[in-house]
Amino acid sequence: METVLIGGGSGFVGMHLSRRLRQQGYAVRHLSRSKRPDAEFPTFQWDVVAGTVDDAAFADVDYVVNLTGAGIADERWTDARKDVIIQSRTESTRLLARSLERLGVLPKLYLSASAIGYYGDRGEQLLTEQDAPGTGFLSESCVLWEQSVEEVSKLGIPTFINRTGIVLHPDEGALEKMLIPLKVWTSTYFGNGQQYYSWIHVEDLIGVYTYALEQQLTGIYNGTAPHPVRNKHFAEALGPAMGKKAVVLSAPVPALKVALGEMSHTVLDSARCSAARIEGAGYRFAYPELSQALEQLLG
């Protein structure tokens, strides 16, 4: 039985991935900030800020997955919060790299999250993994995140980076927040609603990670469904998916900038990402169309 060690394993994506891997016969371990003897998966303690980790976590490890990172939209972007967002991603990666080197552990593959924030606000452009990063904090944080993975590559360990889009699940993440207005029979789009949202059903996101692990894929891949949609179309699709009539309303840009500050980029930026590379590697999406994904999640 092969063993997978996951940083950030107890989070939203981490738990879905852990359960899928367990179903497929892998032994799964988590790295956690606290001791959790009653956890669903064996848990080993680490402290990214202090730079410490329980060495026992790495014994006989075949794969390492790092999903660690402070939530992008959890708090307003002060300078201190921006530092937390970046450091949680880059320093967790560097801690794993130092530990692997110190212990002489060479996993078959190191898999890292990244995000389509890498591309910034790109309008109508169809974005592939070869495109340059954009500008702004989202791009900066993703560039630094991916650069930190080079510390693992330098050890001779193959790496896979998943630039993740908007992950769809009704009880967690962005979709949960998008559904809140439906409680009062409205659905909201942002600004003029013409910005592209590159999304992915949570089961396909887990599928991409699992496929990459099993096929030993290396390099950078967009973790997004093949058909991005405009924000207004997304808002219009939510009511019908739940069998509800909803008035579709715009949240004006000035109000968003007042309410969210610089963090308004998370809803106003346009990133129309291509899934051609991961499809070319052989992955087949279970939910390539938004209508399919929403029907399965909300219907």
C-alpha cells in the first residue's frame, strides 16, 4: 500500500482528496497544526511559522501533497493579512522541502496547489499554462507560491502544480456564499457580470489530483473545467439549478470596492482558463459543463 502525506489535509479540498485516495487503496496521513488523536486520518504535528515538523510523518512516504494556505477571502487584505496569505503557502512548501532533504526522503511525486489568480485580470483572453502572470496581489502571491515549489524540484523530486479555479460545492467555498442571496429569491452578479469565471466541480478537482498522482504527471496544469462562463451567466444559472425563481441583480463596482477594498479583485477579475493540457494528458471531466455541475450539486 502506497502512502500519501497531505499538508492541509483537514481542509475543504484536503478531506475530499483524502477520502478519495483512501477509497482507492492509499494510506493517507495529514500534517496538522495541532495534535488530533481522534482525527479521521493519522495526523502529525507541524508548525509552519516555527519551522518544525514531526519527522515520523515522512516515514515510507510515496507522495506528498501540499494544499496549505490561509483563505484568500477570509479577511480583508491588510498588509499583515497579505503576508499571512503568502507565507502560509511559501513557508509550508519550504518546510516540506527542508524536511525531505534532511531526512533523505524522495517521494515519487510532489503535488502542490496554486490558483488561477496567477493570471490576474485578463478579460477575454483564453489562458494556457504558458501565459505570463498578471499583475496585482493575487498574481504576486501565486508566482511566489509556485516559485517556492522549485525548492522541492531542486532535490530531484518530480512536481505537479494545480492552478485551481473556483471550486464548486454547495456547503463549502465560493458556491456556498453565492447561494446566500437565493434565500431571499435573488442572485447576484458583480459589476457588469461579463468577467469570466473558471470553475471546477469538487469531484473533478479531486479527480485531477488523483489522476496526476496515478499517472505521474509533472509540470503546471490549469485545474478548471473546459467551459468557463461569464459571472452573470453563473448567477442566472443558480436559481434554475435549485428549482427556484430568482431576480438576478448586479452588485455595483463602487460598492464592492468600498465593501471589499483590494479584495474585490477576487470577484471582479476575469480569467478564462483553458483545460486543454489536462485533457490532453488523458483526464476526462465528469462535469465539463456548468449546468451539469450545478444540477448534480444543487438539483
